[in-house]
Amino acid sequence: MLFTQSAPNWRCNRAIFATNDSHEPYMQYKTQLECVYHKLFSIWTRSTMLRMPMKRNRKVIVATLFTVMAISSFFVLAFFLPIPLGAPTINVELDRSHPWHVRPGESVQVELGITNDAWLLAAAKDVKATVTTPEGLTVSVTNTNEYQINIGTLRGGDNQNHAFNVTANIGSLPGTYSITIKIYGQNVPQKTLTPQIVVELPHIH
């Protein structure tokens, strides 16, 4: 027997194609998951209905719908609560190589890129970053030696960039200084970066 593609399957395939270029990973995941359920449900119910009497068909359809709804609810709750499913993978990068060179009174901008490279539902929870500078350098946002960034939840595929300025104080001695950047969360191991800043001799007027 020859079967042609049904209208729901045609719409499903079109939806998957339309979301492939989307920048929202949740929409791609949701659309593709719904389409998989639809196709499995269509194949199973078609083959089952050909073999079973009508009363049993109704029970099978109800059981199938209940199963699909239960699985869908589980994934929706995992996404919105969020419940981590799998281990998150946090990667941290600086926007450019170091050491960075400054003179007393000058600042250098530090840009931090934080990415969760795990799959969509492997969320990293309560992620934070702390910046600590040695004596002679201060973080301009707080005008102190410490600065904390509250990143929050990073789902798989999420990325955040945070920039801040580090200033060499007037009177800072020439030399190489290391700043400490720590990234950590509830369910991710701590990562530590120690970029260097070279304070050069001041301009002679």
C-alpha cells in the first residue's frame, strides 16, 4: 500500500526546517521534540488500530496521550525550574591575550566570556565570578580590590560576557601584577584565571 505524506507531518517537517536557523536553542529543541512525539504517535496508533477492535483502540490512544503528556511535562518542568539533567560544562575565556600594559593612573578593560557547553537541560546553577586584584590595582566598578559578578543560571548553550576595568593606582610601583578571577556555581567545579598586568614607568613630562 502506498502512503502519501499527511498534512501534520508536512507541517512538522516545515517547522523543523524553519527553526534550524533560530538562535533560541529551546525553540529548536521544543519543536523537534514535539515532531518526534507526533510521528511516533502516528505510526504506533495507525498500526495498532488496524489490529485491534474499537474499544481497545480507545484505551491505547488514551494511554499513548497520557504517556506523551507526562514526558512533555517532565521536560518542560526541567527547563523552567530548572532541574539540571546532566553535568554542565563551563568554559571561561578572556577577550584577548595578556599581559596587559598600563601606566599609573591608566586602566585596562577586561572582558570575560562564560559559556555552558553542555546540552540544553544540563543547567549550571547560581554561577558567580569574583575578581581580586593585588595592592596597587583596583577594580573601577567598586574602586576596591574586589568585585563579584552574579551570573545566575546558565542553561546548555548559554553564554554571557562581562566587562570591567582594572586601574593602576597613582603611585603604583612598576612591575608585573596578577589578578585572580574565580568562576564557580552550585553544581560546577571552580575555575581560576590569573591574567597579568604590567605596570610601566610613568610618563616623564
